[in-house]
Amino acid sequence: MSTASGAEAQSASASAGALLVLAAGVLWGTTGTTQALAPAGVSPTSIGTMRLVVGGAVLMLLALARGGFGAGRWPVAGTLLAGACVASYQLCFFWAVQRTGVAVGTLVGIGSSPVIAGMLGFLFRGERPGRRWLVATVFALAGCGLLVGGGGKLAVDPLGVVLALGAGASYASYTMAIKGLLPGRTPDAVMAVVFCIGAVLLSPLLFTSNLRWMASPGGITVVLYLGVVVTALSYWLFARGLRTVPVATAVTLSLAEPLTAALLGIVVLGERLSPLALCGIPLLFAGLAVLAGSLGGKKQ
């Protein structure tokens, strides 16, 4: 294969990976709307834990059916770190939203993750995000800030902000850990193991949660959708995209989540955004489009 052909193949692979990560972000963005349509009595802890339990089970069944485990040893520390960070993200994010509100919790949690991912990728993987990543991330974060925080007064709780930062750090950390587990292993197996560990760590919380809402058809539908589609399918796509996309770039691309959530809130739930918040939509979209279109064989 010539050098030119190799560069073209690498460019196509990176572009395809970016689209897979964007698709995962779009699916994650349906979480808020799904929770809004869930039956009364749903608690963030119970729905977050059930999401991991169902998603982990589906990913494990998929990996077993496809024979993705094979032989070879797994790095214990890296695998446990990934699973623990998946679990800690659920707890930190939901508690942050409870203490400081959806707007601030989402803005700090999701907004901090690309910056943290950039630092972690550089320190532990030697990835240099580059100028295009920086410009695109600034645009995307500015759009995210307007979109999430442009609707009115914000109530800032210091502990809530710290928890939201913990959520951002957890997301960036498990993304980096998962990328380190992918070489030599199938994405099916990696995501199955990581999410099953996360589910096991959170499962004791179910004994203290009210699960009566799951007895209704609507509750079962919500759990299945969040577990199968928003968790299993989305992270299956995310892991495949992560094979060819740097950690920092992948986390920035996943800012498609708040963009999707805002659009669904308008279309499905009839929410109204202020003019300032509406300005964040094209700004966020522009940042994601610039970053996705710039993956042409160079590390961003």
C-alpha cells in the first residue's frame, strides 16, 4: 500500500470514527427526554443504576454471542478503573444535578470533560490535541454554555459544582481507560466488562431505592430504552469510534449530547428557550462540525 493510500485510509477511518462518536452523543442526548416521560416516582439513582444493569447485561450477551473475549489477560488496574469511573460518573452527575440544578450540573459536568480529557490524553497517552481541537472545543463549550445557562438565573451550590467536576473527570477518565483497553480486544468485550463492573458497584443502591415505578409498562419501556439503546448501543458505537479518534476529540464530539437534548426538549416536550440560549445551538453545532470535518489523518 502506498503512503498516499495509507493516509487516505487513515483519514476515512478517523472520519468514520468521528461519526460513530457523534451518533453515540445523539443517543445520550435522548436521556433527559426519556426521563421526563417516565412514570412518577422515578429517582435518579434507581434509573441510573438500572440503566447500567440492563446495558451491561446486553453488552455482555452481545460479546458472548460474537465470541469477542478470546484469550489473553486483561490489565486488572485499567479494567477496574474504567468500571469504577463509569459508576462514579452516574453518582456524581445525578447528585450534582440534585444539589445545583440541571443547568449548572450539566454545564460544569459536560463542559469540563473535554478540558480534562485533553490534559489526561496528553499526560498519559502523549496525545497532542492541536489547534483545531482547541478552537472547535472553545466554540462548542461556548455554545453549550449559552444553551444550558442562557435560560435565566442560575443557582450555584459549591458542593454541587465539585460533584459536577467529579462527573466530568469520571467521564474523561473512563474514556481514556477504555481506549487503553481496546488494542487487542473487541469493543464488544471491553464495553461489556467495563459496564458490568460499573453495574456491580452500583447494584447495592437498588436495595435502598423505590422500584415500584418499574412495575408499569411505561417504567419497563423506559428502563429497556435507556439500557438497550442509550447505554448498550451508544457505547458500542462509542467504543468503535474511539479506536481511531483521540480521547480529547472524542469527548468534545460527545457534546452532541446537550445539543440533542435541547432540540428534543423543544420539539417533543414543548420547551421554550431564550434568544440567548437559542444562539448556543448554531455555535455548538459549528464547533462539532469543524472538529468532525477536520479529522483527516492528523491527530487533533
